[in-house]
Amino acid sequence: MIGGLTSFQDKGSDWGENLLNNVASNTLRHLFTRCDELEVKVNCHPASKLLQGSIDSFNMSGKGLVIRKAFRTEEMWFETDAVAIDFSSALKGAIALKQPTQAIAQVKLLEEDINQAFKAELVRKRLENLTAPTLTELSGGDPVSFTDISLTLLPNNQIQLDANADLGQNGVIPVSLICTLGVERRRRLLYKDVTFQPDNVPQEHHATSEKLTQVLGEILNNMVDLDRFDLDGVKMRINRLETQGKTLLFSGYAQINHVPRKG
């Protein structure tokens, strides 16, 4: 690292920013299973403040970032407030905050990546082999699984979701719903106003499918809580979400107590 520091010094007075950019980039890359693109920029004027560990902001932008091997984001961007760091930690290849800071953030998800996420084990285990009485009453006592989930993004923050409900001895029943995405307490994704879509279900299954639709809506509403997905040292919150064509956009902020050590 000393040799690297010398090379930064040789390049001019911006060696400190280059050093921090390099260390921060390496640190953040390790939080993701894969990165197509990742750029980190330290903003500090005048640059001499770096030696006291005072930074105006960190800015990160990335594309094709995969979290926990299964959850892909098309784009992610964040920018911190002013940051106080232990500059000596950067010389050792790490970023250590002297005090917590906040960041504003934006995340873009593609419809195809959301559908892929429904296949992840972390999600499937909350949708399969369910034994709630409201479900086993329809299945004759067998565990029920919701499979083959397909989500379509619609205008005005709405989605259509189609799936199959495996009722064991009572067969497989298609399920179809439309609902509106919302946010509760800035941390929980809500599926509001769940409405059964009879046009996508054979007439003979309407009664059962409508009941399954409401149960599926309840399951989804208890599934996405950001507190379950927080990175080490980072608490995330959503201020706003919006559907735009085949993308879902989130904007919010993060409370950063320390730079994450793991994803």
C-alpha cells in the first residue's frame, strides 16, 4: 500500500482523492456478487481537508449489481452527506467512519430481474409448502405452494401478478391479481387494493382462485421488509417508488453507521 501511496503522490496533489476512490471502489465491489459497472467518486474541496479526514461527499453509481447471488439491480446510485473518516485507515486499504452519516439513493429494477428474484430460495421459501388454515382448507389439508410467478409492471404504480397454486390432492389452480404498489413506514413494500382478475382464470376455478388471490396478497405484504435486507452497518428506507414502462424506480435514503464489511 505504501508503494501505491507513493505512486499517487507522484501524480500530483489529487493523490488523496485517487487513493480514497480506489479503496472505496474495492470495498463496495465486495458487497456485490457481480458488478457490470461500478464507479466511486470522492468530493472534497479543498483537497487538503482529506488529511484531516473531512470529505464533502461520496458518490457511487453502478450498473448490473447483483446482491446475495440472486437479486439484480439494473442501476444503483447514492451520494452521502459530509463524511468524517479516519484517513489513516485508507492507507491500510479500508474506510473507517468517525461518525454515522446519511446518503440519498436511487435504485432501478427491471421487470425481468424482479421475476428472476421470485425464483430465489430466500423468496421461494416464503411461498412454498405453506400450512396456514386459510390455505389447507382449500387443499384438503395438504401444504400449498405458489409457483410459476410472473409479474408485469403497469402504469400508475400498478402490477399484475399471475401464479399457480399447487393444492396437492386438489390440483393446481391459476391465480391472477392486479394491485397497487405502496410503501409503509418507509421500509415495507405494500401490495394495496389486491383485485382478482377472473379473465385469466377458467370459470370453474373462479371461487377458489379468488380466495387464493387474497391469501397471496397477504403473503406478499409480509414479504418485503427492508430491515431483513439491510447491509451490515446500513439501514435503508424508501421515500418513493414509481413504475416506468418495464422498470421500477425506488428513491430513498440510508443511515450509514459504518462502511459495510459484507453484503
